[in-house]
Amino acid sequence: MWTSGRMSNAKNLLGLGVSLYFWGLMDLTTTVLSGSARPLTEGQEDNLSDKLHQRMKRSWVWNQFFVLEEYTGTDPLYVGKLHSDMDRGDGSIKYILSGEGAGIVFTIDDTTGDIHAIQRLDREERSQYTLRAQALDRQTGRPMEPESEFIIKIQDINDNEPKFLDGPYIASVPEMSPVGTSVIQVTATDADDPTYGNSARVVYSILQGQPYFSVDSRTGLIRTALMNMDREAKEYYEVIIQAKDMGGQLGGLAGTTTVNITLSDVNDNPPRFPQKHYQMSVLESAPVSSTVGRVVAKDLDEGINAEMKYSLVDGDGLDVFDINTDPNYQVGIITVRKPLSFESKKSYTLKVEGANPHLEMRFLNLGPFRDTTTVHISVEDVDEPPVFEPSFYFVEVPEDVEIGTTIQIISAKDPDVTNNSIRYSIDRSSDPGRFFYVDITSGALMTARPLDREDVSWHNITVLAVELNNPLQVGSVSVTVKVLDVNDNAPEFARFYEAFVCENAKAGQLIQTVSAIDRDDPQEGQHFYYSLAPEAANNPNFTLRDNQDNTAWILTRRSGFRQHEQNTFYLPILISDNGRPVLSSTGTLTVHVCSCDDDGMVMSCNAEAYVLPVSLSRGALIAILACIFVLLVLVLLILSMRRQRKQPYIIDEEENIHENIVRYDDEGGGEEDTEAFDIAAMWNPREAQLVVKNRQDMLPEIESLSRYVPQACVMDNNVHNYVLAKLYEADMDLWAPPFDSLQTYMFEGNGSVAESLSSLQSVTTDSDQSYDYLTDWGPRFKKLAEMYGATDSSGALW
């Protein structure tokens, strides 16, 4: 049978190494069913089967050991002893320990069964260990006892101080709170075992923050301890709270935390103006809603408790000024409510009140929560522009008013004390037609041109008033002129009327309905009267019926119209209005006679001949004729140009410039000779575009001369190119007469291939002169070279 014990150990903390023994009975069935027994041999299984129905008595019943935590000794800590009844003390039994911490935290002497702790134990990390013990035959290794389970519990000591896990704390409480008002509750936690001794019993106390606050020693609730704490005097408090275990006894461990307490504001301070009198000034020209000045009432409170509302409660400027509250800065802004006038009133006095809109009933005895101040406002004079009275004019003028008639007197005055003289004028941008004129001194508005309601019925003009001494001060006023209608326009047909009547028309047949328009606009409305003109009053063909609705019918008076007799009738109609005086006009209705079928549908008539003159105006006909004339002129011009182009180019022998003799009074000077001949005479703008023609009798060899001319000697490249181009044109022209020489004036003299041609520098005999250079001038000078006996490069005589 298993036995266990724990013997006294002098090294054990506080001398608590006492062997714990438990008497009792354990049913073997319990041991088996607990799952703690190891597998048995066949003999043991047979013995067990016989004993399952029997109760067995065990010598020792044990299940746990106790050991103190935080052992600091150098030797292993003795925990307890395991012993089996089968152990005879001869070392034949071997004890084995397994389970939690076996071999690492706890070891066992396999001969004696003594258990030791080889590591430092901490109950806060682990409070107990579950182990299993077994006794084996040392020789055979067979279990002598079933495996059994036991627990080693770690016994607590006071090794942990209380801790405030949520600290430091932040709290607030309203100022002026009564004593005992709860602020915040703090809580300290002790990691020691609360079920064993007083190691985890915490007591709270206040180390800093008295006499303002107190703390409940058991719950840690902080309360106010002083009445009438004023935020304006002191707003922030730092309170230090201590938590001590062991019930606060001597030797207990302690921890502290900080609680930052802020007094929140209440409305316990009334507003006060730092000044009882304010002096302000404003220009009389200040516009409405402009700022005059600011006043402020100081309030020691903050937030909503410092909000202010300003109002005007008294004074002679209540209807002239206003005051508004700036919500951001809690200041009162005095503004202009009505236009000011220095000439009318030079100063005002206002009584301004500032009050808290949010009050607390328990602090009303500290009031009143309002204050007043006096504001004096001086109005400063400025040079103001002239002012019109009234500020707007409306004038009605008949359209037949005579030029120069005064229709309105415009009046303005200088509002300043100086009362300067005024000069009047009209803003011409408002009267571009210059229909009106205003007298410069009296302000009399007169007509300057005839008015016509039918053209312009309303005139909106602006009259300016300028101070004589200060032209920069300009006032203006709007004058609206309504032109009244008079009956000055006679009625006329609304459009051109053209009617058609059938040859088989019956008497009394309606052929046309006519209406009229009148540019006038009488107040009683338009009403027209129609009748045939006096010269057509007894017209045998047509008659007129006035419908009394501003229209009239034209009816046939007879039947039997014939185109070959008369295909067009002109019917004059007299139209009168209802104005005063009555005006009338005569309109002509053109009636065409047409042949119609039995249903009255027009088949043919001569109306087309009359449509063209009507539809086309005189201006359109003139434009068409002008276009035709221009086209004819263009055609003739083109034909004449083509005819001139086909004529051959024939040059009169007397006019051939190539045969002219050019006389020089002095020796040629080469390129420097610009006075002997004006080459501009050779320039013909009409020949700018060359007509290239192939000449078959010879090939162009213009290069024969130009290649010998240095480019630096050319005076004008354009002239040079032009001369060569003319030479090429002459060579290619089949109709041009042949020539044997070319006078190139710009190349004669110094710098040219021929050098100077002056006889003054010639030799006395031809034998001294060599003309071999003539062979280099090309085929065109072949005959000349033969005359002077020149030879070519091969030695043959040309």
C-alpha cells in the first residue's frame, strides 16, 4: 500500500515542513477507474478480478503536498516523501515520479521516495502541480503498486504589492461643488492569494491632495473635501493615492497612482465692462451696416458660461445704430443702421448692456449677471456729392412737343454746410441720340430734338450734378421720360393686297378681305373705317363693305368679266382712324381677271405678268443689270487679251535697240561706268514671265561670256540675270531677227574679257594686236574671228 509523508525540514521557510498524513480507505475500484493505474501482469489481473467485489483497507490515504513559494535557499527544497507498504527498506523498490514538472521542477529519490523542488516556485505563475507516482520492482521492473496521482500546491506568501492597472487617472468635478461630491473611484489589484491570509487585502489612503479631496479606504472612491473650490482661483489638482496590502498593517507592501483632477467651470461670475465710457467716431458717409466700433464685457468663466449677448437699452441713437454679438470673440459690434448726416446731427449717445444668456439658479445670489456701459459716437463731416430731391423723376411728354420746351426742373443741393454752387449736365451715354438738354445752372430739362413715340417710346437718362468748387463731387439722378402718343400716323394696309376675280363671277361675290395697321396707339384702342375713295365711289365693278371689326370685304358689283376687254382693275380704298384729328390714307387693291373652271378654281390669267414687277423691287432690278454689265465687260476683256497674245512679235528695224549706236563721250569704265547708259530702260515688267521658244538655227551659249566674268565685278546680280535671260530669250525666239553682236555695257572696260574698246589705247597696226580671244567667244563671233584672222586652239583658221 502507498504511504506518503512530509518530514520536518530545518531549511523550510517558517518551519512549516510538517509531514501530512491522511487516514482513510480507498476502494481499489476507484483506483482502477481513475485511470491512474498502469497495466498489470496476468497474475495481478487475476488477483484484481477476485478483489473487485471486496473492500480493501489501505494503511495511508494521501492526495496532496504543500510547499511555500519563493524559496531562496541554495539546497533543493524538501517537499515530501513517498512510501509503499511493500518497501522493506532493502532498496528493492524503485520509485518513479511523472506528471507536471517531473524531472524539471520536482525530483524524487528512487530509493527513499523523497521529493525535492529544484526550481524557485511562484504561486502567481502556477498555483499547483499534478504528479503521478509508481513503485517498481528494481530487479524485474514490474509495478509493485498501481500508479497513483497526487497534487503539490504552492503556498502563498506576501510578495506582490498592490498595483493600479488603470492609472494615472484623469477626472473633473464642477467648481463650487459641495463637500463629499464623488470625483472618481480608483482600484488597485494585488496578485497574491486573496483566500490565504491578508496578503491581498488592500487599504487606500491619500498622500497628496489634502485638504481638497479625500478617499474611501475600502472602496478607493475620491470625494471633494473642501467647499467653494473656485476654478478661477485654482483649476488643476494633482492627487496621489496609495494602496497598501496586509490590511494596511506594518510590513505590508504598497503602490501609488496619480489622479489629475480638473475643476470644470460653472457660471458663477457675472460679466463686467472694463470701461464705463467709450468714445467712438464715424464718417457721415459710412454706408449702412458698416462697423463703428466694438465693446467687450469681461467674464471670468469660460465656454457656454462666458457667452454674452449685447443690446442697446437706452440713448438717442437707438434707431440710427445697431449692435451685434460676435460669437467667436464675445464682443459687441456697433454698426450703422441708417444713413448719417453731419449737418443734421453731430453726435449720439448709446447705453449698451452685456448679459449672460445661460444662468444657474444656485448662483443667482452672486449676480446680477449683466452690466452696462455708455458709448458716445461723434459724426465726422465729409465733402459729400450733391443730392437730388426727389431721388427719381418720372416725366410724361407728348411726342409733338416743340423743341426747347422745358419738361422738368431738376433740383439738387450740396448737403454740406458750405452749400457750394451746382452745375448740371446729362450723361451722354444715357442719351446717345441727344434728344434732351439740361440748363447748366437752373437744371431745366428741355427737348433738343423732335420726339417720336413710334421710334422711341421711353427715354431713361441720367442727369449729373457737379459741385462748382470740387468737380470730383458728382451726384446723379435717373429721369424716366415717357413719350405720349398723338395721332400723327395715318392707317395703311397691313400688306400688299392682290385679288383675282373669275370671268364667270357673280354679283356680290367676295373676292378679298383687307385689314389695316396704324403705328399710333390710342388709349381707347384702334378702330378703322373703310370706304371707296371718292373717285371710285360709283365704281360699277366692285363695292366695299366695312365689317366694323377693323376689316372690310371687297365684293363684285356685277358679273361677266372678260380678260380680253380688261384683265386688271385698280380699286382705291380710303382708310380712316378714330384719332383726333382723324387721319386717313388711300390704299390700292389690284384685281386680276382670270379664267376659272366651274368650281371657281383659277385656270389661267395674266396675273404672272404682274407678279414680277411686284415681287422684284427697283433696287433688285438695278443690281441684276449691274451684274450683267460686269459680266459683259469681263468677257470682252478676256477676248481682247487672247487676241493680243496671238499676234507675232515683230520689231521695227528702227526700234531695234540692238542696232542702235551708243555714243560715249569718255572712255568706258567697266563696272564703274554707271552714267553712260541707264540699263533700267531695258527692264520691261510685262516681260517678267518669259515665253520660252526653241530656236533651231543655233544653240544657246550664254556661258561663253558669263563664265569669264568674275562674280565680284558684277554690280547687280538681278540685272546680270536679267541680261542673260533676255539673251537666252532672243536665241530661242524663232521670230526675232538675227544679230551678230551683243553690247553688254556692264562688262565693257576694266574687268571685262574684251577689256577697254577705246581707240586711244589701241595699237597703231593690226599686226601688233592678237585676236585669238575671239575664238573663245563662241560660234556667234565666228565671222568676226575670221575677219581678224584668229585661229582656234588646234591651229586651224576659222
